Amino acid sequence: MEILDKLVNVALIAATLRTTAPILLVALGGSFTTKAGIFNIGLEGQMLVGAFFAVIGSIWTGSAFAGVACGVAAALVFALVFAVLVVSFRANEVVVGLALNILAGGMTISLMKAIFGTRGSIVGHGIVGLPKVQLPGARAVLGSWAPLISGFTPIVYVAFIAVPLLVLFYNRTRLGLYIRVVGEKPEAAEALGISITRVRYIASLLCGLLAGLAGAHLSLGYITMFTENMSSGRGFMAVAILIFSNGDPLKVLAGCLLFGFADAFSLRLQTFGYPSYLVLTVPYVVALTALFALSYRARPKVITETLASMQRLLSTDKNIGPDGKHPS
């Protein structure tokens, strides 16, 4: 019981919110392309370049917010390249996304070596991290529960505020409705005179904006450093969330909280001496379990259809005579 109290407490919930923020931002960004009918598997690469160039911008300018702007700009460039290849040139979106992910990984390692003369990580060098927002009166009102709403970086608040804003965006704004129509009924969009190309470009750039913020939070907010492959599969987790949520912001939030809790819980387990190679698998095991559980509802229908097809096949075989012909 004592161990459980040490594992599950206010600090764990606060850590869950902190670890959820980058996955939530990149998944909400991916909801734009998902709603627009694009399967964007390049979220990982956009997030990674956002994290790297946020650190570079922070060092060069001495400002964390300028660093965030640099990270977002880098992610927008990757998002634009993705849009040009997929929307304009109609390249395979999975191939393009994977290629950009590989490019992001190789490019950040090469630039790290060229600029800093090192590999592995960038620590120090004048990196300026994002400030933490201390809400006035939070401690007086909530007491020991104050860390649940106070002490986070601005990007964490942006991530959670973005959820209700996107719900309103998709249901109450013209652009949001255009994005949904283009993804669900492109023929109807053309009939209404909506430019599918323009809407998908806008959706891709909005995706890059939030993916860049997610990357900047990783390197300037979550921790103040950059390491190789810093995104650590968070972009792919976001893709998994988008598959079962279909880009719905509330379902995206629920999935991201689940993965954020698994990530925070795995970090907490390391302090109790559990093997790191087992602890680090926790978020991915949770991801696979969640996908299986959420797809289980579709299994009875699949099984029923399969059995019906087999029955039709067997009945057809019974009606075939020894000579291979149907009896007259």
C-alpha cells in the first residue's frame, strides 16, 4: 500500500498532464489532415525538427519564445513539403511521411555534428527554457492539489485549451466544415465549389503548426535539451490515436491522456529500480492494448460476415455434382 501511495499521487497526475501535452498537440495537429482525408504518418519528423530548431533558435536569440517560433517554422517547412508531394503531385502519403521522418532523423544528427561538433545530445550552450506559469492563488485555493493547474509551461495550457477550441472549429466555423466535407465527401466539396487542394494545404500547414509546438515543448519545456530521436515514437503514438479517434478532438484527448499516463507511470517505475528496458515498453504496450480493445467492437461483424461467406461457399459446393456441373 505504501508503494502504491508513492506511485499514484498528485505528482503522478501532474506528470501525466505534462507528458500528455506533446502527444496531444501533435495528435490535434494530425486531426486537421485526418479530417481533410490525408493519412499523415510524417508527424514524427515534423515534431523532431520542431524540437531541434527550437533549441537552435533559443541559443541564437537568447529567447525561449523565439526558439519556439523557429521550431514551428521548421515544422511548417516539412508540412509544406509533405503537402506539395501528397496534394499537388499525388505521391503516396505513407511513403512521403516515412521519407520525411527518416530525413528529419538524419538531418538533426548531421546538423548537431556540424554545429556543435558532438552527437547524442545538446546540453547547455545557452539554451533558454520556457518559463513555468505560476497561477496566483492556486496554492491558497487548492492546497496540495495546486500542481494540477499551476507550474506548467505555456504550451501545456495551449495544448489543453486547444481541445474545446477545435471542437468549436470543426462544428461552428466555415473552414472547419470545409475541412470535414473535403475529407468525408470530396465529390460534394467539388460540387459546392470548394477547392480541395487549397483546403488540404491549409490543413497540412495547421498540422505542422501544432506539431512544431509539440516539438518545442519537448526540448524547451519538458526538458531543456535536445537528444537524438527526441520524439521517441510520440508521433507514431499520435497516428495510432488518430486511427481510432478519426480526428475527433475529445477522443484524441482521451487517447492522449491514456498514453501520457503510461509514459509518466513508466518514468515513476524507474525510481523503484525496475529494469529500464521493461519500463520503457509500458507506453507501447498500452498503445497496442488500446488499439486492440477499441478495434474489438468491429470483430463480431467481421466474424459474422466471414461465417456467412463460408456457408455460402459450402452450400455452393454441395450443389456441384461429381462431373463439376450444377444438377439440372
